[in-house]
Amino acid sequence: MGIEDAFLHDILTHPDDDAPRLIYADWLDERNDPRGEFIRIQCALAQLSDEDPCRWPLELREQELLREHKAKWLPKGIGNAPCVFHRGFVEETTLFLRDFPDGARPFFEQTPLRHVCLREPRNPSEELERTREALLRRHIALGLPGVPGGVLGQLVFEERLRNVTQSPYLARLKGLRLAFPLASEDVRNLIESPYVSNLTDLGLAHTYLTVDDLRLLGAASSLTGLSKLNLSGNRLTHQSVRVLAEGRLLLQLEMLNLDSNYLGDAGAFAVREWPALPRLRRFSLGQNQFFAAGVKALAEAPTLRELISLDLSRNISCDDGAADLASSKWTRLQALNLWFNGIGDSGVQALARSETLSRLTWLNLAANRITGTGARALIASRGMPHLARLDLQRNGISSEEQQRLRERFGPFVYC
């Protein structure tokens, strides 16, 4: 075994430990290999929250190194599978469901793969035709009758999902995303898998979960390590919000994504009645048909007072909702996303005067109705001493006011 192979073996054996990666980075530095710098930058980024201003200059250098060197740092034999680097190595990829676990093997052999997104082809009919002959041959050999096309498709899907839930590779993952519709039996098979207890991050966006599916998830005893859950795009309603509060799962979450659902103001009122959630820190509620009344209910919700990040993008909070947020008791909030919320100058003025949003480091007000009046209120504000990133694209702000905003808040002002 060569020295680089020994470094890689140590990293694969201890995927959660930074020390083997940083030792390898030192060795690379001695050889003037830029990957050493890249590993150290990404290890540093992994220790910083998304809202920490210290991460943004590091991210710029990270992207420079990736643009120049990414191709030669990718694992061999992975085809065109998209790759995401974390802590210096590919830790995340997207595969077709049919390619797991075989397609994941080159990753597991060469990288500390920790996150996988599995998806189905947009038009699986051609693939099913290729599979039909093999399955029919198997049925003939067993003396079984033929299988109708629709049933065949479901059998193929169920067999592939079973390959995932029963694969020991699943135990090596911290994050799993399923990007296709699930039946209730699929949800049950997932949470009953012997290998899901190590998952900390589960993505079930656009899987068309029902209320009964949510009850299954909420009561699951196997997901004890889960801290991040993505339920975006599932057509969830206010009833779903109440069901989420019934189980044990909500109580352990640190991050919850409910974007692109149908919660409406009634859903916001239901969130206001949630029990205390001592761990919830990041909550995403973009595009849920919240109006000012719903935003007011969220601002009043006692269970959300420990949040450090809130995403309300693509709702209609308008100036009244912004004013309610400004007077909320969210004294720990560091990131607030109000992109495309119909907010005008009076709403921005309320935010600029806020005494409780003093810990904000990142405020997104892009695509609203803000003019120079609102920009000047932000410039004159003394209520946001830590604000270091400000998104104001697609607003009516002059170039002179844009420059003054950068002088006030620094280089991470985007207009």
C-alpha cells in the first residue's frame, strides 16, 4: 500500500474525523498540491454555521479551487454522476434508484460517501421495457403467469427500493434523499430498515406523503438519530402540521423544511400551537401561501423563539407581516429570508428599527418593492450591528445607494 493509499484508507475508516484529512492536507501542502488548502478550507467551513460571516470569504476561495481542480479530484469510474465535496472529498452524489447499490460502489471504495440522493428517470417506460423481458423469463422459468405492465412497473420499483433499504451501504450514510413518489408501504419499509438508525438527514421532498405516512414517520422508533427532515413539495396542509406534532420525531429535529406546500394561514396558526421544540433551530416555510395574518401567527409562536434561521420566501407577508416579524421575540435569529414577499419601504423601516433582530447576520430582501427610502433606513439603522450579508436584488435601489449599503455593511451586499 502506497502512502496516499494509506491516507485514503485512514480517511475512509474514520469518515467523521477531521484529523486524518488534515494530516493528509499537510502532506499535500509539502508537495505544493492545492488540494491541501482545499481540504483545510472545507474542514473549516464544516465547523461554521450557514449564518456565520466568517464562512463567506472561505466559500469564495473554495469555489476558485473547485473551478480549477475539481475534475482531477473526482473519483474514478463514476460516469456522469453529480458530486458534491465536503471536507475535501466527495461526500454526496445523486444516482438513479436502479443503480443502487452497484453504482455507489466506486464511491464507497474511493470516498467517504455520506449523502446520497436517489431518483427515478422522468420517463421510465423505455427502461421498464428493457426490464420486462428479464422478469418475464424469470416468471416463465418459475411457471408463473405473465405480469401486466403497470404491475410490472410497481414490482420493479419495489424491488429496487428494497435493494436500498436492505443494503448495508445504507448504514454508512448520514443523509438520504428519495426523489420519487412513495406509497405507504414504501415508507413503512424505509423506516423498518435495519440500517436507517445512523441517518441524521432525511429528504422526502415531492414524495407525495399522506397524513398516514406522516404518522408513520412521526412514530418511527428507528429514526433516533435524525435531526434534519425535508418534507417540501408534498402538498401538505394545516392538518399535516397538526399530525407532525403528534409523534416523537418533531421533538428531535434541528432543521425542518416544509417549503412549497399548502399550509396557508391555517397552517401557521397550527404551528403556533406546537409544543416546545427545544432543538429546532432552522425552519424553512417558503411558498406556503402565508399572508400577513399567518406571518403574525408565526411571529407569536413560542416554539419558534429559539430559531437561528427562518425562510419565509415566496409568501405574501407584505409590510404588516414584516412589522410583526420586527416586533417578534426571536432574539436568537441570525438569518431571515423574505425574498419575494411584497415588502415595501415601511416594512423595511420596521425591520431596521427592530430591537429583537439585533443578532441578524444575513437578511434576504430580494425581489420586493423596496426603493431608496427603505435602503436609507437600512443604512441609518443601528439595530443590526452584526448584519454582514444583505440581498437586495430586484428592488428599485440606485447605484449610489447600493454603494452606500456596501460601505455600511461590507462586501457581501448584493443589489
